[in-house]
Amino acid sequence: MKRIRLPFAPGINVDFADRELALRRVEEWANKGTYPVQVVYGPEGCGKTAWLRQSVELLRELGFDVIYINPTESGARVELGVVDLRERLLALVREATEQGTWGRVAWAIIDIARSAIEARVRKLAIIVDDVFQAIGIDKAALYVKGLLGILEHPPAEYERVITIVATSEGVSLREVGRHNWAEFKPIWNMPREGFKQLYDQIPGGKPPFEDMWQVTGGNPRTLLRLYKNNWNTENTVKELIREKDITPQFTVKWRTWLEKAVEDPDALWNPDAPEELINELIRMNLILHNLHDRDPWFWVDQPPPEKDSELGIGKYVAWQTPLHREAVRKALESLKADGSSP
Ligand SMILES: Nc1ncnc2c1ncn2[C@@H]1O[C@H](COP(=O)(O)OP(=O)(O)OP(=O)(O)O)[C@@H](O)[C@H]1O
Ligand SMILES: [Mg+2]
């Protein structure tokens, strides 16, 4: 399979690295079809989009027609043999790129997929990447139900249909999870060897690999951010605090629990841990809560370790990356520096 090139930073492209198990998983789906809809979630910037874009190539090679959209990045790939359906979808994508009407594209895909099956497309892959914001998180479950309908009540016989939905919005998972219309498949940051393949492709002087592994936990976007900031970790943490809106009010309010969670994220698994805080940390995309069993069967790629206190990974709760934890630690430290210490 041809490895795609990915833009890493201005003027730097990299080859898609590793994710061997995740690609094998796609092959498995291509052989068996998916039932029900597969909802893939994982830390932000862990490489879901990159993997899905590489998967489009893989599925093409395996003889699939493919519909892929990513409203958040205004990205789409329409590989449909039925010309009028392809043109219809591409016209909607063009309109969405100009006017932001991505919600309309997302909903139209369900109808177009059904028409493609009616037109005797035998192998079809529908991949919707980060679509829940565009359609409204409250409609996430309904949307997944619509995709499931393609599998359960197709308008004609088909050989194989696969439907993959990817998201890093922890909130949307709850909405979808109340029904059994989807199977949840988590993906973690890159495994160490795979991450090294990416690290090695970055030109110029750079900090030792081991340091970057400890700061990023294998998260490719965090590596990219560090590169962009001339490898200045402190500034990157400050940037994250601002971006995540980790305000002094928030930090003061939850200080005791945040201090515990920085030491060990599993503190948030304690029955006494405030639900309001857990919900906030999920909404802010700082943690993953209720981590799956580490049996690789449940995961799209290599699962995270059972527990790794250096990387902020607990058995049930994990910081999305060590840098996310560092942002909270820094915010707590700033309280002390500002004299709000008890
Ligand atoms: N396997 C990989 N090989 C090379 N580069 C990668 C790989 N995975 C991710 N990247 C790069 O890392 C960055 C973040 O990855 P990507 O956008 O795929 O993450 P994501 O999980 O989709 O993020 P989000 O949660 O925001 O949707 C991108 O610049 C991407 O090109
Ligand atoms: Mg993405």
C-alpha cells in the first residue's frame, strides 16, 4: 500500500508512519463489513484523521468506493463510481467549503450511500471524521442511527459496507452511547516505535527522542506544537492552558481533586470524585474517562499501558497526553505563586 504524505509543518511533509495494527483493523472490516457502526475515539491529535486518510487509500486498493468527509478540516474525498451521485456530493462539498454548510453534507451522505447501493455499488466505505460539531452534538445519536439504517435496511443487496465515525469529543460519546447503535473502538496515542518513525522524519536539531516521548506520550500533534514553538515546552504548556481555558476560577474551585488527579488520574475514578469536575475535564478534552480493558481486541491500534504514572495513564482514567496534565499542574502552581495558597 502506498503511504500517504502528510503536512506536518509549513514546508515539511512526512510519510504516514506506523499504525500497522490500525490498518490491519481496517482490512478486517473490509473483509467482514462492520456491524454496527464503528465509532472511533481517542485523544485529540493522536492521529485519527491521518489514519483514516491512509485508510481511504487502503480501501481503494481493496476495491471499495469510498466517501470520506471531515467538516472540521474542510476535507473530503469522494471516490464513487456512480457519476451523478459523485457530482451531487461534490457540489454539496463545494458549497460547504464556501458557506460552512457541512451539516447538510453529513446528512446527505446517508441518502447518497443508499442510492449508491441501489445503483449496485457492491463495496462501499462511509467514513465520517469529526462530524458531530457540524450536525450538533445533540443529534449525534440520530446520525449514527441513520448510518446504522444503511447496514440494517439497505435498499439493495451489497457485498460489504463499512461505516466508521471518528471523534475526539468525549461529550458526543455519551450521547451516542445511550443506544446500542454503535460499537465504540478507542485509539490511543502512537506506540513508542511508531512515534519514533515520525520523530526521525523531522529535520533539524531536536531534543532527544526520550524527552519527546515523555512530554508527548506519543501524540503527534503535541510533537508538532513543540516543533512549531522551537521545542519550548514551557511556552507550549502556557499555550495549552490558554487554549483549554484552564482559568484560576476553575483551578481554585477544583484544586484538591485536580492535585490528586495530577498525581494519579485514577483518583477521578474514586466514587467520591465530583461528577461535575469529571464532566468538565471530558468537555475540555483533558482526560479520557472509563478506559477500555487493554485487550487489543477492544482497541483500534496498540492499547496504552495498563498504568504508566510518568505518562499520566491510569487503569480507568488517563490524561490525553502528559502535556495536558502538565497544563493543569502549571495552573495549580500559578495559584500558589499568586498567593492563593492556603
Ligand atoms: N501516523 C502518522 N504519521 C505521520 N504523521 C501523523 C500520523 N498521525 C498523525 N500525524 C500528524 O499529526 C498531526 C495530528 O494528527 P491528526 O490530525 O490525524 O489527529 P486527530 O486525532 O485527527 O486530531 P483531532 O482529534 O483534532 O481530530 C497531523 O499533522 C498529522 O498529519
Ligand atoms: Mg481529526
